[in-house]
Amino acid sequence: MTMNQEYNDKTSFNRICPECGVGNPEDADSCIVCDKDLSETLLFFEDDFYDIELTSELLIEYRKNFYRTRRTGKDKKYFIAEIKDIKFGHPIKRFSFKYKGKKEVYALKEDNYNSLKELFKKIGIIYELEVE
Ligand SMILES: [Zn+2]
């Protein structure tokens, strides 16, 4: 085995930076490209119409353009503490909640839907969990 192979076996760049989309080593504290603090990110995934990031304080939606090829630069930030009425739809994988009196709905891919639901359970913020 060459040194290079060994390096590749041990280091995976699977930790996608929510800010710029670059893959970082699993143990990176901050992004190698844009320097975003990655230790704050509890969950990040890419879906069809948006990318979603969850930190301990915020749920952030990074909106994608119509062709889903890049981000529009329009982000929506929700303070977790102000998110009410969280619902995970079934059988349609939809995640919805109320924020400042307005209902927000996100259709998610199954994997993303499951990771989000699991994380919400784990950190104890779906005490209001309902299936609709
Ligand atoms: Zn970055």
C-alpha cells in the first residue's frame, strides 16, 4: 500500500459544508474553503429544492434555483425555540411547522426526512410530534 492510498483510506471528505458545499474531513472544526464553523452543524442535507442545515439554535433553508443546480442565495432562518407545532407527515414525507403564526411545509426525500426526524427526537424538540 502506498502512502497515498493509506491517506485516502483514513480520510473521507464526507462532511459537506452547509455554506459553500465543499467536502471536508470528518473531524474538521471549520471549513477548509470558507472557514465556516462546522462544529455548530448538527445536521446538513441536500434535498431537491433546498439544502437544510440544523444547528442547536437555527433551522436554515438554503433555497435552490428552479433547475436545482445552484443556490439562489436566499436563505431562510428559523429560531428553533420559536418553531411550534412540528409535524412529520405520513405516508407523504413532509415536514411542517408553525413559525410566527405562519405554516411552513417542506417536502423531503425519505432519507432526509428520517434523519431530521431522528435528530429532532434525539435532541428532544419533538415533544409536539404528530403524524398527520
Ligand atoms: Zn465552506
